[in-house]
Amino acid sequence: MKIAVMGAGAVGCYYGAMLARAGHQVTLVARPPHVQAIAARGLVLETKDFTETLPATATPDPSGVAGADLVLFCVKSGDTAAAGAAIAPHLASGAAILSLQNGVDNAERLQEILGRPVIATAVYVAAEMSQPGHVRHHGRGELVLGASPASPALVELFAQAGIAAEISDNVVGTLWNKLIVNCAYNAFSAIPQLPYGRMVAVEGVEACMRDIVAECLAVAKASAVRVDEGILEKVMALASAMPDQSSSTAQDLARGKRTEIDHLNGYVVRAGAKLGIATPANRLLTTVVKLMEESSRR
């Protein structure tokens, strides 16, 4: 297949590399440093089991999605509107479009911009760009796709590329499960620049995480969203399962980049305000991360 990745950062490059490794023609729409590195030496995929350099076309131009059978939309949540408008004129009429993004409303927002179906997809992968054109995979990689006519064939496509994928009739609930985990971990890892294991070892952090989850669950319930009954236990268990992992928000702050906090804890704050539900713990974390973004810019 001809596959395009719009927003080829760590997530986009990982899935693009795995699909290229399976023999598909992959085009990465990425920032210039990545484009230059990939043009010079190919896309480097480093995992715990192997390191390979894979063929891929890279371009900074959104027209790179032209003619693709499948588009993986991987931009930061804050860039959804602009990136969606940029690719809209170039999309093939029959292209399947997957939103592989943090947050819970990106697929809906992108669908409104494009005027065509977008498949919401929950992504569970730990990856980072260790340098331009070099993606390092730390673990996991499974996808949960929303139900659509194209979804069964896509699950098979991903399976053939070594990517576990499944279809859910409650993908919104799945996205909320991930949102709750992100709300509990991302900012708390980012503010002190600590991995999860050291983060939760600090006195008071676990109690604060429980407050954050409670606020998220109250907003989800009021929004008629069905989340996993054991989500609190899953949240609290993650630190021991991934003690050396740092959040994407921590990585963004460390590199002086804008974070997705407005679409994580900030989303819960806005949704809670509309529903008359107080979310002080999520509001505080959102504000502190924004202060750190402002400090970094200055």
C-alpha cells in the first residue's frame, strides 16, 4: 500500500517504520531536520531486539499525503486544525484516515475540517526521537481502532506489519481511559523531569494522582462516557510496570517545545466547567505546565 504519515514525530515514525519494514511505500510528512536526515541515510528504527535503517520518502510539504491509500494523522493536538486544512486538498478520495493522537476529540475535530470520515484510534506506544531521523522504541505499540467499514482490513494490515490492533465499539471510552492515565502521569513527570518510578516515590504524589483520576471520572460520567471499571488500579500500576519511562509532556518541555497539556488535563478542566464539575487538581497541573512553557519560551 501507499501510506502517508502526517506529523512524523516519534509515534508517526515508529508506525511508519514498521509499515515500511513490511514492504509498504511510506511517505513521512515531517519537520525539516527529520526530512534531511531521512533523505541522507533513511529512517532508523531502534528497538530492544534490532536496529534497522528503512527506506522511506520524507517531505516537509503536506502534499506528501497525495495518492496515499492510508493516512496516519499524528500531529500534536494543538496542530489538528491547521494540519487538517493543509492536507485536505491533497487527499485521495478513497483514502482511509486514522487519528493517532493524544486527547479524546481530535478525530471529531479533524472530521469536521475534512468533511469526511476519520477513524479515531487509541495508541499505546513508548517511543522517542533520539535524533533527527532516528526513532527509538521503548515498548508496546498496540492500536485500538474505532469501528468502520475499513477497520477490519486495517487491523489485518497492521498485523502483517507486526503491529497488534483491534476494533472497539467504544473507542471513545478507550480514548478516555488513555486520557485519564495521561492526566495522572504526564504533568507530574514533566514538572520535575522525573521518570514514573521516581515520580510516584515522592510523598504525596500518589494521593494527588487519585484526586486527578477522581475528577476525570466525574467528568466522564457526566459526559455519559463508559470507561474501564478498574481504571484507577491500572493508573496506579503503570509506574511499577514502566518505572524508567518519562511522559511525552516531559520530553516536550525538556526540548523547549509546546506541550499538549490543553488537550489532556486542560480538556478535563474545560469539560468540567461546562458541566459544573470542579477540577482543581487538573487545573493546577495545567497552569503549572503552561507557566513552564512560558518560562522556556523566554
